[in-house]
Amino acid sequence: MKFLHLFLCAITQALRALDKVFGTTINSKGYKVIKGAGVIQGDGINVVTISNILQAVVGEGYSAENVCFGMGGGLLQRVNR
């Protein structure tokens, strides 16, 4: 649980930093879209973490379009995939 909290804090802090540097626009649903930048998260990704990340992003007022997901080695090496 502590790892997940730190994980989510890092992503939301990155979004806030990008917001300060690049600025944002507001989309039609009222969420902030960062101009010309975003966050890529590829490590520790699974269905649960993607859901948690998106909830945290939207909870901070940012659009989900600010975050892209990749896959780390865990998805390739995990035998239960």
C-alpha cells in the first residue's frame, strides 16, 4: 500500500510540475490538459495500477490524456499473464 501511495504521488507531482512549465488548457469535460507534454508510466503496470493512476490523475483535475502507459519487464516475465 505504501508503495502504491508513493507511486501515485510521483505521477501527480510530475503532472503538477509539467503544468507549471508548459501550462494547461481545459477540455470540454473540465479537465486540465497539459500543453505539449505528459507522463509516461511503464513500470509496475497492471489493470489495478492503471485504474488507481487514472483515479489519482482525475482526482487532481487533470485529463487522462496526460498519461500514457507502457509495459515493464514484469508483464513479460510474469507467468500469470
